[in-house]
Amino acid sequence: MLATNQMVRDFPEPEVFTRDCPTQQILDVITDKWSVIVIYCLAYGPKRYKQIQRRIEGISQKVLTQTLRNLERHGLVLRTVYAEVPPRVEYALTSLGETLIDPLLAIANWSRQYFIEVAASRDRYDNQLP
Amino acid sequence: MLATNQMVRDFPEPEVFTRDCPTQQILDVITDKWSVIVIYCLAYGPKRYKQIQRRIEGISQKVLTQTLRNLERHGLVLRTVYAEVPPRVEYALTSLGETLIDPLLAIANWSRQYFIEVAASRDRYDNQLP
């Protein structure tokens, strides 16, 4: 793997380098691993809490509850309570949340394409250490 | 914002829902806010430690050191020590790291495009609470 030479980029420097920049605050929300996975899960259609929990292995109830609340808070997920007995609660992506699917899919595809290379690099690095 | 109806997705269900899936491990590395920002910073060309630190407001020395080490460990950043007096240390994206620029740019562009909507949603949510 070669380092790149100095190169001219054709994209503007993002304001993301600025302290307290709003984009940076949003990054905090959407670049959380569990948020990414929950958004994926809902990309296939609305689901009840238990359905999400069954679908995503290894997520604790505490983390799933916090993640859903955080996504709802930021307008990415809509929580709907249906007046049935017992009440049915369903989670769905909002239209705003839907717009995140493609960018997140690009990240997931990258992970899928390169994870062997990344893991090999990690193992080499760890084996170098005393 | 409307919730979407059940819809058929034309992408396969990612294995990212599976416990200990390798893609999920990689997500942990590349969806860290500071990793994203440091990769951006190096997307404009190799830099010395102090240059990165000056460029990214609000990053502590501890966090920057950990972030660079983590990116190096996973093969995304190359650390080169030049035999000068005093030694010059430079950080650059590897060719693997370069492949992450476009997906991460999509995420940053999303944040830039929608942060007002996300922040408004957050404020509405917080004002509802007792």
C-alpha cells in the first residue's frame, strides 16, 4: 500500500474541521455503529421493537432503546403507537431517514469489499508490537 | 415527514446484522467521528502531526494520537519517519484509505445538506419533554 503524493482535490475543504460546526454534530449521530445498523434494518420496512431486536444479533435492549430514541429525536425514525389492545408500536424511517440509506450503503459496501485487507493490516500491526 | 410504506428494496440484506460479522467490526473503525474527520484532513495531502492538529479544531492531543494510531493499525494511514534532524514524521492516506474518501464524502455532504432539518427535529423533540 503506497501513500499518495500531494494531490489537488476537486472538492472544497469541509467546514467539518471547525469546532462546534453543525455538520460535526450530525456526524456524531449518524456515524454511530448501532445507528447505522438500525437504519439499515428499517430500510427494509417498518418494524416493531421485538422484530428489530431479533433481526440485529448482539444488540442489548438498553442500546437498542437508546439508539431508537436518538434516531427519533433527530428526525430519522418515526415511532407510531397504534391504538390496539395491546397497543402496537412500530418504528419506520422518515423521509429524511430514507435519504441516508444510499450514503450508508456506500459505507457498508466499502466495509464488505475491504474488510479482509483491513483485518490483515490490523494483524500485521499487532504482530509488530513487542 | 412521512414514514415510508413497506417497500421492496433492491439491495440484499447485509450480513451486518450478524453478531461478530467482520463488516460490523470495520464499521466500528470507520464510523468514528474523529476518524472520519482525520481521513478528510489527509485527503488534501500528507501532513505532519502539528499540521493536522492545527487544522482540526477541538481535537485533543490524546484523541488525535489514538485516532492516527488506529487508522495506521487498520491500514488506512501510513506514518513515515524521515531521517532528518530533527526527524520529520508525516501521515498520509494509503491507497486503501483513499478508497474511503468518496463514501465518507457522501456522508459529509448529507450532513451539510440536512443538518438544519436534523437540528430542528432535535429541538422539537427536546421541547416536547416535560
